[in-house]
Amino acid sequence: MTGYGKSEALLEGGRLTVEFRSVNGKNAEIGIKTSLLPKDKEMEVRKRIAERLQRGTIDMFFNWEPNASGAARTVNRELAMDYYRQINELAGEIGAVNLQLHEPNYLMATLLRMPDVVDSVKRDVITAANWPLVSKAIDEALDALVEYRVREGEALYRDVTSRVKGILELEDEVESYEAERIASVREKLQKALEDLKVKYDTERFEQEMVFYLEKLDINEEKVRLRQHCKYFLDTIDGEEYPGKKLGFIIQEMGREINTTGSKANHAGIQKAVVRMKDELEKIREQSMNIL
């Protein structure tokens, strides 16, 4: 859900630049990082952003570059005259009446440099008349951010789907160890009995083996994991905003992988489970970027 979008609007007083920046987030957290947007337009803009971007921590910025008319300045005449009177009074008190203060050009330059004598004309940058241009620039910046997300999403899609398929391949590897695992469990139990040097009933031993192997059986976990992987791929292909649902599916996949690991009782299966967990963790991290 990371992204960046930018657009510009040429207004009567200058150039307004609109920028959007987005990072990961579970919900739409929208920050209006400007004082130029009129208060009566804020709710409309927030709604538009939420509808277009759905999720993420999203910040909107305005940058204003005034032109000559937009940067017009005015002289505060009353303040300038007050400075003039004070300067004359001070000159008289200290006997400086013969200094350059009475030369018009010098006096004017001095007065214009005094604090607050020259002020910028305060105008509303965004008005009812130019709002359509600003609104269009907002839409264009959102379009640019969405396009950025689409490009990122294509790479993200390839990554997460390849990892899910990798988990399925590791599940095939787990199945290849099944026969070896059963033989290994049987051998360990027989050796334990032999080490105890006790006689045992072969038929009873086989019955106990069946019960023991039932506890270690991972067929249900394998079936459910395959179903979850298929559901993940179907969801990411079939839904417009699958992000939250994929998060729930990932939780279920993790549950089956963990149960498989707890029942493994085989080094090869344990190694495959560790690799599955590694792939799933990377999928979980990337799923935060999926809307």
C-alpha cells in the first residue's frame, strides 16, 4: 500500500502542487498536512481519498508558489507615518537633524525596512471559483498514486503467489517422507522394547502401533493446508480488495503448518516445516501491502 502521487493546478495567483504519500496500514488513516484546504471541503476530500485508496496511512500535502499577482504586497501607511514621527522626534532629541534622515530616498528606504510596514496581501489561495481546478489536481494525484500501487502490486502478486506455490511443493516433500516416517517410528519402538529386554505380544504391538500412528497422522493437516493455499490463490485472483481476508487465511495456514510440525517425528519433515514457516512469514509481511 505504499505509494506516491503528484499533480499541479495553475491558479490565478500561482501554482498549487498536490502530493499524496501512502504507507502500510490496516485502515484508512488520512492526514491533511496543509492549511490551504478550505474547511468546508475537508470532509469531501477525506471521503474521496478513502474511497479511492481504501487502506493505508495516507498524507496529503499542498505546496503554493505564488506568481507576481499572488505575491502582491501592500504598505501599511499608518504604521509607516508612526515610524516617521518617532524617527523625527528621536532625531530632535539627540540633535541629529542634519543627518541624512531628511533625504527622501534614504528616509523611504529606512521606513520600508521597518517591521510590518510592508505586508503580503492575504488572499485565499483556494476559492469557489478555482475549486474545480484544485479538485481535478487532487483526482490526478490520486490517479498517480493508484498507478504506483498497481505497479507495486504486480510485483507483490508474483512474489506471494510463488511463495504459496512453494509451500505446496514443500507439502509434496512432506508426503514423500511418510513411508519412511512410519518405518522409523516402528523401528524406534521395537528397539525400545528390545532394550528393555521384555517379551511382548506381536499382535498387541501392531495394535498399539496403529493407535500411536493415528496420533501422529497428518493427513487432515495436509488436506486442510492444501485447501487453504488454494483458497488464498482464488481469493487474491478473484476479489478486488482481498487483503484482510488473506490475513485470516494466512492464520489458518500457519495453524496447519504448526500442527504438522508438532506431529512430524521426522527430521526431514521438520526441516520442510521450518521452510514452510519461513515462506509463510514472508507472505504475512507482504500481505500488509495488499489492499
